[in-house]
Amino acid sequence: MLEVATLLTASFIESENRMKHPQHTTSVQVGPTLREISRWHEDLRELHGRLRPHFARPEVHQQALRYLQAVLSDVPRKNGWQLAEQARQAHPYGMQRLLSQAVWDQEAVRDEVRRLVSETLRSPRPQEADEAPFPVLVLDESGFPKRGRHSAGVGPQYCGRTGRVENCQVGVFLSYVTAAGHALIDRALYLPQDWCADPARRQAAHIPEAVRFATKPELGQQMIERAQAAGLPIRWVVADTVYGHSPDLRAFLEDQDLAYAASRPFHRGGLCANTGRPAAHGCGQHCPASLPRAGLAASLPKPGYQRRAPL
């Protein structure tokens, strides 16, 4: 089932890979074997069957399978029309209704996918179960450029996909990484304050009244809490500047005894890291160790560090 868990995030990963630094030195992953590829269709149907209890009607459940098959296809643009054509449907209304009006439990589906990822990425060999630094939670965001202004949360904001401020939606994502692989396990749409304060706009976009403004670090903390509540083994949490700059998030991670490494702007030129050991020095509240990037390797428990890219 690893192939399905990985493929579910293929579009997001592909877009992020285009933003990699030209000096990125991560080794190229080995592609799947023909035997593994031959099982993808069967694995996807098995996952689809696990999701049945979370759909109110069998027709909607079946449409979800057609949607997944289209999303995982090689269609270059994954809009409603393109997905409908891939599914051999005459119009996009079925795909659009699945995502906007059909009755299904999105949070329960998310939880089922998280269980699948946990089952699939768990090491089959006991001697690898404690391989440092895994398992790791990776907290990051991604922007989705938009042309209009009606999509929920859209507006002028920094878009990591293009590297500049433009009209886009921003999502916060949580990935789960082990020695066996990685996959997305949670997501949250970032809703800017101007959206939260505009009742008419919220109503037009069908944003529930219960949704209130939350910063990206707050959304990230909520996702980490859900992963903990699900019983996922976690050894490290890593994040970039947006999250490393939040003292509340760092305090939460320390209170939970979670080792973390998070970038911080103008912070002695490096990373804020808590290895779970007594700090050699302090650098302010909720920041037990501030390290230059090149010095982070020395702070991690061996063999918990392996160089992947230039520091």
C-alpha cells in the first residue's frame, strides 16, 4: 500500500521538487518495480474500500474512486473538466459536487489515510524500528496560485511554489517520514484575517461559522496534536522559519518532550534545535540550543544525522 500512500501526494511533491535549490544533493530515489506498478490498481481499490464507511451514499463513494484515479493519472492540468474527461464523464459537475456539496466525512477520510501511512511505513524489521532520527514529522506550507478572488482563503500572500507574493491559497501540511518512505498525513487551509472578518465572503465560500483565525504555527500545532492522539510514534519534528519563529509552537514541542529542529530568521545565522538533551547554552525563552547550520550535525544523537544538502 506504500505506492498508494505516496501517489496520493504526488502532485504536491512534484510541485515542491521544482523549487529545490540547484545544489540540492539528495540522491535520486529508485523507481518502483514492474511488480509494484502492477499492484497499484488493486491497492487503490483496497484503500477505496476502507473509505466506504465515511461516505453517506454509494454513488458518492464510487465517484471518489473515479476522482482518485483521475488525480493519479498523467493529466497535465487537474481541473474539473480535465478530471471529468479522464473519468469519461461528459461534464465536470460530478467532480465539482464531490468536493463542494456531497456528504462525506473529510476528517474521517484523513484519519484513515493516516492509519494507512502508519501501517505502510512502519519498519518490517525490528532492528530498524529505532533507527535515528526516524520517525520524523515535517511541517511545511505550500501556495496554490489562483486567478480569481472567490476561492476560500485566496489573496495576495507569499507563495512558496513561485517564491513571491501573489494571489494564491496557502495550505499547511504535515508529512510523516520513516526509513521506509514518506507521505502527507494532514492538511489545513490557512484562512487570512481579512477573510475571517468578512461574513459575506465567508458565507459565499461556505466557510463554517466555527472556523476562526489561526496562525500557521497554530494550525501546525493542531496537526501535531492529532498525530499524537492517533498514537503515531514521533522522534523528531522539523520545520522552516515560519514555524521556528513561533515561541508558542517551540514551547509546545518542548512540553511534549519532542526533539525538533526549526529555522529561525536572524537567529545567530542558524537553527533553533532541541535534541531532547540538556542544552549547552540558552538563547532565550523556549529555545534551549541555538546552532549555526553547520554545527547542527554535532548536536544530533548519532547516528541521527546524515548530510543531504549543503549547509
